Amino acid sequence: MGTAITTEGLSKMYGKRQGLANLDMGVETGEIYGFLGPNGAGKTTTIRILLDVIRATTGRAEVLGLDPSINSVAVRREVGYLPGDFVVDGRQTGRQLLEHLSALRGGVPKGRIDGLAERLGLDLSVLIKSLSKGNRQKLGLVQSFMHEPELLILDEPTSGLDPLVQREFQVMAREAIARGQTVFMSSHVLSEVQAIVDRVGIIRDGRMVAVDR
């Protein structure tokens, strides 16, 4: 199957504070991998290195066979990313945002966008600044799933979602796996991870402390 994400000895220092400490991780192609740990454990730092938003202090990372620090654009082209703090211009509607992002990616079928929005119960005609936190999260999920990327990297994807929508997200993630995609999702909620993932890596204080099914 191969690996979608690999890290070896990945470390990140913020001044004198250590954000990551020699993190070794392997995410297999075609699995849902849960990245579990308390807030501040290093989950978001890891994701930002994988997407070349920040650079590691030492160690290496590989995403879809590429070094993100060298092939940043190529990596992002094949990734659907939901940040933990999904912030966008609130003066446009959800549809305007998604159509803009679709154009940047070379086009996404309109029916795909509408279908995802309907499944999540999201009204695309509303201005983003008027949306609740939960509905902004739904918008973030649509933009990450809509182009059917090879790899989904989702930082706390169910934050702010009600239980019914959380279950729909789980269905969407399993459908992605059935299409041959890979899902890497961070969370600090054990029950959420147990409900959906194939394997879980547990991180604490920047170190991987356990990996299991």
C-alpha cells in the first residue's frame, strides 16, 4: 500500500521551548489515522510542518512521497486541509468562497459542492460572517473534501459540530477511504477517534508515546 505520511526524528523548537521531540510516524495509504493528544501536545505543529507552513528544526517529513519543504506546491495540490482555526473573509457567502477555491484548484463539479453542503446541512447562500462556529466548520469540511484529494489532513474536524453532523462526517471519511484516499485527523477526544480510525498515534509533550489499532 505504501505510506502517505512519514516523519523521522522530527523536532521543532520555539525558542527554548520544544514543540516536537524526535517524532517518528508512518501513515499508511488508504487508512484513517487518528493523531490523538491533549491540547498543546504538538498535533498542530506536526500538521503545519507537513504542509510547509512552518519548518522543522531537525528531522525529515515526507508527504505522498515528497518533501514538503522542497515540493510545497505539489504537496498542497494533492491535499485537502482543514485547519484547527478555519478563518476566511466573512464578507462573502459560502458559495462564493467555495467557487473561488474551486477555481484555484482548476474546477470542482458544482454538484459535488452542493451535495456535500446538503449532507452537512449547510446553507451556502449565507454570508460567512453570519455563520455560527459549527456552520463555519461545515464550510471548512466542504472545502477540504470537495476536490477528492489524495490525502485529507484534518485538524480537530468535528469541533463545534452536533452529534448528527459528526456521524455524517464519519460516513464521509469512510467513503473517502473506499475511493482510495487517506485520512489523517487530529483530535483530543478519545471517543471520536475510537469511532472512526484504523490506527491511532498518541502524542504527549511533543513525543509519540503509543501507536496501536
